[in-house]
Amino acid sequence: MKNRLSKTAQRSIGLLLLSRLFERVAFYLVLSILVNYLMDKVQSGVKNVSLYYGFFIVAMMITTFFSGLLGDLRNRNKVVITGFVLLTAMYLAVPFVTGVSFLLIAAFVVLGVGIGLTNPNMVVLLGDIYNEKENQFRGLSGFILFTFVAELGGLLGPLSTSFLKPRWGFTPIFLLAGACGLAALLLFLQFSRTYRIPDPAAAQQHNQPSISMRKQHRVILLSVLITALMVHFSLQLRGTMLASALKDLTGMGTELSSMVVPMEMYLLPLLMLLFFGWVTRIRSMHWGRIFQMMLLGLAFAITGYLTFAGFTSLKEVISEKFIIYPSYSSLLIAESILASTFLYAVYRSSPMKYKGLFQGIYYTVLAVAGSLLFTGKSLNEKMGPMVFVIVAGLLLISAMVLLWVKRSITKKEAINQSV
């Protein structure tokens, strides 16, 4: 791609991505054992576990929603540093306050706040490094790597947990999470020293898009946020409703997990790297091409779910494995494309002064999509495989909305070029 970044900017991106990686490893280390830890260490019972877990998740969601705006109004680097300090301290503190319910709840609330302070603000910092002008689109590759390191953290965290827990129990996992949090903090401090915007207000004024472009960005932002709810709800179903439905359809248990889990853990990060390689080879990036990528991802997702909808009929003709592997791979390809393009589209189309706010809104949309997963389970129990037709329909509606926006943008670009 044209307009190569300076060495300082490239080094800054590397430090930011490494910081994100260590933060995600710490997060998934704890998340992978959190329910078991609460069941084992605190008063047993689903209600008690849900109480602690609920405080943690709600604190994280609320903070994520507002922390981006806090970064817009204050020093964004200091907001992230505060988050890293809080989450590191709480990872280290949790094992030692287990006996006191109030302190444990407080620790989980502060931990959720710490994580919430980092997520949207790190996305904005990443985008700001690229310093894109009105018609420049060179940041997508960085956003792909950002989602990749998060996925890699989701791989390394549980793998480390599976090694540590049988040998030494829960405490070393929290200590390792604290060490990873500290590493993330130190890397981010180095990033803060390496990358500085001399005058953020002047930089924002210099990069302010034209009035017509701002109107176009509002349409893009609204369409992406609306479709994100349907798209991410549909994609997240593969880990809950889809897995349950396939067990019912095939009668497989452990064998099904041995097929799907390795694909989720190893194939998805690989697909993200392949997508990164493809994007770096594109010489000219623009909104039309970004929407083409979104539509391509949606096409893979629709194909995957429609295939699962016809699973009962197809297995009469071909082996079940030859249905599951390609169809599940289609959903993973969709995830590898859509996760980063949606994230980048929200950043790129949001107003200069409030990019953090809209990143917080976007993460909240993802959280709402995740909270709707129980609806998918309920529909699967009532409708069986036909629920996948409904999911494909939601994705098709999203594709139609994005296609309409793409055509609108293409027409305006053609008019501007003719003038």
C-alpha cells in the first residue's frame, strides 16, 4: 500500500499491539477459570457465582461505554495507563481477598473498570497513528493485526491455564495474569514515550473532513452500528446455538468438540493473517472497497448458515464431516474479515472529536449482541435447523443495508470526480 508509515509510527504500532497482546492474555487467563474459581473458592451456588461474575461484567461494560468519551475529553494515554494499573493490581489482589465477600466484589468491579478503560481508547490510539487525511485509507491492516493479537491472546491464555491449573491451582494463574498486565503497562508506557502528537487539537483541525464527507460518514457510521448488532449476534451464535444444534443433529459429543475447537483456536488466527496479507497488497483503498470486503464476509457467513440449515438433507448425500468442516470454515472466514473491517469502519467514520465515544458505543453494541445469545438457544429448541435460515436472513438484511450504502457512496464519488 502507498504512503508508508515512518519508522517511529511503525515502532509505536508494534508496542501498542504487544501491549494489547499481553492485556488479552491476562484477560483470557482469568476468564477461562473464573467460573470454576468462584464455584470452588466462594459460597457455592449458581446465584452466588452469577453475582460476582455479574458485577465484573457490568462494571466492564459500563466503563467501556464511557471510557472512550473520557479519552476524548482528557489525556487518552493517561486513561489507558490508569486502566492498566487497576487491572494489574486487581489480578494480583483477587486470590488474597477471596475470604471477604465485599472485598472480592470490589476487586472484580475495579478489575472490570480497569479493562473497560483500555479497550476503546487503544483502538483510537491505533487509528490516530495512521493520521489519515480525508481520502486516505491505510489503517485497516493495523486494525486486522489488532484483532489478531486479541485472538492470539484468547488462544495463549486458555492454553496456559490448562497447563498451570492441574499442577498448582488457581493462584499462579492470577499471578501470571498480573505479570502480563504489568508487561502490558510497561509496553504502553514505552509507547507513550515513543509516540506523541505535539498538538492534538491542531492535528484534528488539520484532518477535519469536508462537510459533504462528514455527512457521508454519518450515514456510514449509523449503518455500520446498526448492522453490527445483527452481524456479531449471528457470528457469536456459532459458539453456543450452533454447537448445541450440531450435537443434536449428529449425536456427536467429544468428537464434535475435537473437530470444531481446533478450528476456532488455530484456523481463525491464521485466516486473520491471510486477510492481513491480502489487504497489504491492495494499492488503492477506499470506502467502496471496504464495503466490498464486508459484503464478502457476509456472503461467507450466509453460505455457512444456509448449509447448516440444510444439514439433515445434505447428510443423506455426503458425510457429516464434509458438511461441518467447510461450513464452519466459512463462518470463521467471515469472522476474520468482518471483525476488523467493522472496527475500522467505526473509527474511520466517527467524528474527529468523539472517536473514543463511538468506539465505546460499538463495544457496547457487541456486548448487547452477546447478551442476546440466549434468544438463539431458545429459538433452536423450538425451530431446530430452521433457525439458521432466520440467522442467514438477518445477515442478508445487513448485506442489503451495506450494499445500499456502498452504492450511495460510489455515486457520490463518481459525481465528485466528474466535477
